[in-house]
Amino acid sequence: MTYRYVALARYCDGLPVEDDFAIHEGPVPVPGDGQFRARHIWNSVDPGTRSRLSGSDTYAAAQTLGKPMDGFSVGVIEESKHPDWPEGTQIFFAGGWRTHSILNGKGFIGKVQEAGLPLSTWIGVLGVPGLTAWFGTREIGRFREGDRVLISSAAGPVGATAGQLARAWGASRVVGIAGTAEKCAWLTEEAGFDAAINYKAVDDLDAAIAENMPEGVDLLFDNVGNRMIDRVLPRMRYKGRICVSGQVADYSVAPAERDGIRNTMPFITHQVNMQGLVVFTFAKGFAEALTGMAKMIHAGQLKLKEERFEGLDAMPSAFCGLFRGENFGRRVVRVGDET
């Protein structure tokens, strides 16, 4: 068998391109005592990874050149020297852009428990995107029944999940911002949003937000960046909350060139609270959140949207497409046989 992985070949300057990455291969690694080898089946590509690809540390260390790209995976244990992780166990884990991983059961890893769902769900709604939506809405956003909720990048896996959770938990209004008519239609017709704004089709996005949120915003769940937060701040209600979940519009922009936040007065006049989210802060609550979301999927309260790619070689293109606006839903790449 051959072990293959995708590495960062050079640091990214601006938008990532396929040539920033390279495919490597070698012998399949062998587990030592207390370790096991997982064969990857599905890998994900995540927009937050871009913040680590310019050679500087952010909330996580910069990606090392030549080393396998980090990311999330679901797979099966095919060789084990660990008593708690037997061969044949299906797992979700921080595996990265590769075909095999050597693990010891520590860190972000769990056993696939829920039957009847596609394996790829465990790196989507039942993975870090879903967990980000759950804890971003409930803990960082301090969601309250009756909240008026606005979500940017709402057709992505985090935004779409956050909006559906807010709806299920009793929001009085949920509005999403997305980039195509198709995405907006899915948000309202399938995901249960009250309205969706196609930011590429409106002449005045500020006016569109005001029209669709006439009573203001209690909770802004932002995945885009400073410019979006700055435009929504004047619409925030008294003691409104802003969850800074992601900054997809800013990841490829040099820090000195990013937009700032100028509309700061509501932080005083309306006592608005803004807080960032690193989902692993809430690791102790992951099991409860995953169980809750799995039940919602089975009950039809949580809709899934995936884009599937085939083969490890497709991972750079799948990732770069996130920043060209090509994605619609969670992007996952099949790198191994599910059987």
C-alpha cells in the first residue's frame, strides 16, 4: 500500500491557488505500542485553514512547509496496538489531507456512534462546522428564544447550521446573507430561513439588511469579517451579541490592508457584546451537542448540503474554490473506500 498526502509547497500570497500545494507519497506508516493506524475515507477542506498558510501564527500555529496539511477526517482503524481502539472501528478525527494517520486516541477524535447517516456527516454537521454553529449560537451568541438572528455566509456549513439551530430553538426571525440566487432559495425553501439576501444582486446591502431586519438584530453570527460586522453594527438591538465565527473575506488579505471597524458607538449606546469563537474551548460539551444535532437530523429539523469530490488529488482545487465563491455547502473529498 502507498501512503499519500498533500503538503503546503509555498506560502500563500493573496488568494490560494492549486500550485501552492504538492502531492507526496511514501510507505504506509506502521503503528507502535499504544498507537493505531486509521485509513481515511473522507477529508474536509475548511476556509479557516487559510489563516495559517501565509507563514505567520494566528490563533493556531502556521502550517509548516512540506508537512501534511491539517484538517478533519472520518475513517476506519485498520491496524491497532491500542486496547481501546480496535480494528474496524469507524472514527472521526483531526487527520488532515492524507490517506492514512497514526493516532494514539488523544486530541480531537471520537467513535462514530450514530447509525443511518452518511459517514461524511461526521466532518460536516456532526463535525467541527456543526459544533462551531452550536456553541457559537448558544454559548458565544447567548441565544435567547425570540431572538432576531442575522447570519453571514449563510449557505456555508457553519452558517446554514447556525440558522437552522436558531430556528429550532425559537428565533423570531432568521435571515441569511449568501452570494447566489440558488443558495438563497435553498436557505428559505429547505433550511427554513425567513429570508435570504443575495449580496451580489442588491444595489445597497445596508438597505437590504435594514429591510429584512426591520426590528434590528439581536444576534449576528458572522463568518465573513470586519466589513460585514461594521455594516451591521448600526442595526444591532439593545444588548445585542455578535459571534465572530470566521473571517473568510479577510483571510487572504494582509493584516495592514484589512478593513477596520468604525461604527463602534453601539458598543456603548446599545451595550453590544462582540466575542470570537474557538470551538475547542467547548470540548467537554461536544458529545451532548453531537447527540442533539443527530436527533435533529433524524427529525428533519437540520438539513444537510454537501459538495463531494473524488480523490486526494482533488483536495487543493476543492480548497481553493472556497475562496473563489464556488462552494455551496460542506466540501468533502473521498480519499478511501467506505467498505
